[in-house]
Amino acid sequence: MREPTAAERPAPRRRRARLRAVAVAALTSGALVAGLTPATATSATDVAPRASAISPYDAVDPFIGTELDPAQNKGNSAYGNAWPGATTPFGMVQSSPTTYRSSAPYPHREQPAVPEGHTIHRLAQDHAERFVGAPVRVSSPQGKFSDSAALLDGHTLTTTDAHGKHLFLGFGDTGWVHIHLGLFGKLGFGTAPPPPPTDTVRLRLVNAAHHADLRGPTTCALITEPEKRAIHERLGPDPLRGDEDGERAWQRISRSRTTVAALLMDQKVIAGVGNVYRAEVLFRHGIDPYRAGKDLTRAEWDAIWADLVELMHEGVRNNRIDTVRPEHLPEAMGRPPRVDDHGGEVYVYRRANLPCHICGSEIRTADLAARNLFWCPRCQDPRPAPGT
């Protein structure tokens, strides 16, 4: 029998793995290129060089590492964190090549969004004001949390906590209720006695004066103190917590080739920032969203962090996002106020194709890591400032 040639022999395991990776990259690049305008990219060769350089700091999935229970892991598309048609499994590194610049109007509707950090911290405060310090009745009309609810029923809610987009309700030695609203979760409050619950209520808290209903969360689980601590350790610093500054985030950002816009949405880098704060803080500091993290200066990052601390605390107080400076408010500029179901005055978020409040240029939008990015091409000039 003829001995097979080297070309005919099965590829070694490592080589086969490399071939599979190349095939996946090729399919990914093709899918991305199909959604670009001709002026942006015309073939897979335009994309491949970007996909070839991935550092350990290039993960852009804001949900990687924030779920302890493997049974609850979902594909990125379940979190609105994959481009249309992508099948990147939960936990895989989605590299910076998923971000592209385009001047064409973005044709897709705004994707569902996870509530930003100020909302979660406000919910922690709202629970504390209504329930902390007294026993509460705990139930799960939907049934998915019924075993844990039975353990908590009648116990005292002792404290609340929040880190980024994660909410924690503390019941002393019994444990913590860990809640992540995800894309579709809702938390609502009302007075007691509560109305009959619907079968969508995952968790209901009731005391003599108030009730709270949780519907549709990505996560609602009873966890231990060590499990809670592990979640904190896997998240980046939160501008609203006050237990650390932005140094840990800077250490990752300053070494990353990923765009600063993607890094700001990565919850392992900085926790709690979402699409609105991302777009607005970059505009307020004149930073091109496509600039690589490693090209930011330390002074620029310190200014961004300080601004996020101020803006997000204001968001907690007002329960909405306002980012426009006093001199650019409607009454100061003689312009109509913003009309949007998100509320608040902003510079660029969801203002695609409208004139910039500062320079009059048309606000642009593009898909970056499966989220709509908004920026002003003049105020956020990609060219470095003189002397930098």
C-alpha cells in the first residue's frame, strides 16, 4: 500500500485548530464587510489586517466574566452584543475588528440597551429607602425563583449594593439576591397592598407600605458572600462606588489596541458605562471614538474618569442622563429642547444626521461592537491635537 504524502496526512491537532480559527475569521470578516459601504471596505482583504492583531486587552464583550453560573451563559446575541448574523459564543474574545467608521446614515433601529450604571445605583437606593431594616415578604409568582424566595420570605433586608450594572439585595447571613436586568429586565415599585401579580413576575418584595416587582431579568439568583465578592473582582472600577479611582481601568486601556469607544463599554475595564455615557463623555472631551486606547494620554483618561464620576452621580440624583453644559442648554442657545423617550439633554446620542450643538456639523452614527455609536466628526477630530 502506498504511503500517504505529507499533504494527504490528517493535520495535527494544533494545525487543525488554526485552520478552524482562520475559517471562522474569514466568515466573520465576510459578514462584516457585507454590511459596510463601498467607501469603507470592499473586500475581505480590507478587514483581515485588523483581525490579525488581538491582545489580551482586546475583548469588547461587556458581559464576559460577569456571570458565575455557567448554566446561565448565553450567546452574545442574547445580550445584543454581536453584529447581525454573528454566532460568537459567550465567553469568546470578540476582537476590535468588529468596529468600523462610516459616514453613511445608520440604517438599523436602535438596539435594546442594558440600563446604565446610574439606573442600577438608583434602584439600590430605592430598595434601601423602601425595604431596608424590616422583614419583607418574598415570593416568585413566575416560579423560577421560588426555592430561593422561600428561604428569604420573612427575613429582613439589611442592605443594598450596586456595581456597574449589577444590583445586590442583602439579607444578612441568608445571602444576597444578585440581579442583572439585561436587555429586557424591569423593576417597578408601588404601594401596598400590591395588585395580583402576573405570571411574568420573577421576584416580588412586599412590606406594610411598598411592593417591588422584578420582571424579565437576565439574572436573579441567591448567592453567598464569596460569590458576590467574585463578581466584584471580575468587574472593572465603577465611577459611582468611590472605593477606587480609575487607575485599574487605565492600566488596561493604556495597553490596548481596541478603540476607546469599545473599551468604555467593556464591563471588565470600567463598570456601569453604557452607550449614552460612552458617546457623551467622548464628545465632551473631543476624543475620536475610534482612537486606540493605547493612544490616549494619561491626562485625557483622568479627565474622562472625573467627568464620568460627576455625570453619573448627577444621573443617580435626577434618575436620567443629562450631559449638556449650562451654556449649551436649549434656553441658553435659543433652540428647542430635546424630544426623546430617553429624556435629558445630550450632545450626540441618538442625534444622527442632526447638526452638532457646537459646530453645526452633521452628527454621524455607525455600528461599533453591535451598538450604535454617535459622534461629531469635527469636534472629535481624529487628528492629534498640536503638540501631542
